[in-house]
Amino acid sequence: MTNEHHTAPDQVARIAVSLRKHFVAHPGYETVRRLFREIMDKRQAELDLGQSAEGRGIAVIGESGSGKTTAIQRILRRIDAADAESGEFRWISIRVPTPATQKDLARAILHALAFQIQSNTTASRMWELVNFHLHLRKCWLIHLDEGQELGGRGSEVEKAGVINALKSLMQIPDWPTNLVVSGTPELHDLLTQDPQLSRRFFITRFLPVTEFDACDDVAELVARYAGLADLPLAPDLADVEFVPRLLHAGREQFGIVVELIIGAITRALADGHLALGIRDFARFYTERTGDVAGRNPFLVPDFRSLNTGRSPLEPDPPTGSKGRSRKPRGRR
């Protein structure tokens, strides 16, 4: 009798895609969703009453892999993006160009609004066009991903120009625009450099998911994903150190942890394993990082000594302390 059953490659691919479509909310997701709803309701009330007030901003800050972009895109997809008949864009989402000069940022916004400009157009003219087309397209919200790049690598004059451009978007006469900016912790420093800009923003953080406050929730998450793939859990995943190993391998970032879970399930199916075990996590981690066995958190006894790039966002709580539970909740 064999203890393996190989799944066809095309079926493995379909299962992997299905798992990635299964949205699981980061603990900060509900906060961001509530803020979205508040600025949407405020804007709709202003439109209904024929009034105009300055736009507001939401800054979502977290390390790379924390799940912030996925969460924002989830929220945006639930809002009608465009009206095909009228040519309106209710929102647009762009990745901040590098370097983020005033001109390049304006060009990216105009491109997202389906308006192409000539290469010799001046920066001031571009921003005039941005203001005009945001109003014309009835675009009330712009999502700027990788917002830490707004600080740029240019001169202080250029950085100040970008900050002023952001403020101007929120003060367009008759059509002030709301901003949602997602980025790494450097984004916070950028926003707080200018009091006029920072006062317009709500700031929320996607904090690390640590073993001190999320072990049970992450174990439940592993079981849920494995269940979606009809794959039972091997006994070694019940080991008390498995979830801490998984969190350490994922740099305590929610999005990376989910990626590791899905990758391990895909690897188990492709290798014909009848249960999801720690060997599947170890193998996927090696494939993902290229690290040898001696640097694999799923294999090394003293895994906490390995430098996997943990987040500096939040200091470690004292050993043995009990943090507040932050339970991830599934969304289909």
C-alpha cells in the first residue's frame, strides 16, 4: 500500500489559484474597511447636499508582506470602479513611480484615468490636467501603493513639491479627492513631516503577527486552508513549536505566512503526500528562499536564532506575556 497519491499538475494549479482567491482578513482589515466606509459616506453626503469639503486620507502602514495591499484591493473591488457608459472612474489605484517626482506622479495618475499626455508636457500643466480629469471622470478616490516612495530620492525641493501635490489633490476646487496611501514604515515619517498633510490622514498599522498573541489563530488558519484542499494535517503539525516556526519563517508578516501555507499545501499535493506535514513547509521555504537546510526555520532546532528579516514595527513582548488576541477571520 502506498502513502502517496499524486495530483495532476493542472489540478494542483487550480487548487492553488482557488486557495489564493480565498481571502482571510488581516487583524487590521476591519479598521481599514471602517475608515473606507466613513470617507465614502462623507463624500456621498457632500454630493447629495451639493457641498464640497477637503478630501481625507487613509494611510495603511506595514512591512512588506503584511497584507496591506491585498486588504485594500479587496475593499476597492467591492466598490464599482467605473461606469462604462459615462466613462467615469470612481477610484483608481496606482503604484507610486520611482523616483516619485511631481511629473512622474502626475503622469501615472493621468495614465490610470486613461488620458495620455505628450512627453514634453510641463509638470504644472500635468497637474492642471490631473485636476481637470479627476473632476471630469468623477474620480473621488486615489489609492497610492508603495507610498514610502513619495519621499523620493531627489532634492528637498522635489520632496516638498510631491507633498504639496498630495495636499493639492485633497483641495481641488469643486472636486477634492480622497487618498488612500499604503506603504512601509517610512511612509509615517513622510506624512508627519508636514502638519497640514498629516492632519488630513487617518493612520492605521498592520502590525506583526507574533507567537505571543496568535498561535491558536494561525493553527486554525493552517487547518482551514488544508481543509479547502481536502488535505488532512500530519501529526507533526500538532507540535507546539510548529506555529512559532511558521511565524518566524514568515517574518511575522500576515501575508507571507498565508503564502507559506498555500505554498506548502501546493507542494504536498504535487508530491503526492496524503497529509500536510512540516516537510512540505520546509521544502517550500527552501524553494522560495534558496536557503540551505541549515538555515531553514522548519528544520533547525534553534530556529529563533535565524535571521529571516523580522519586522521592527513592534518590540517583542516579555517572554511569557499574553498579548491581546487578534483573530484573523475568513472571507470568501
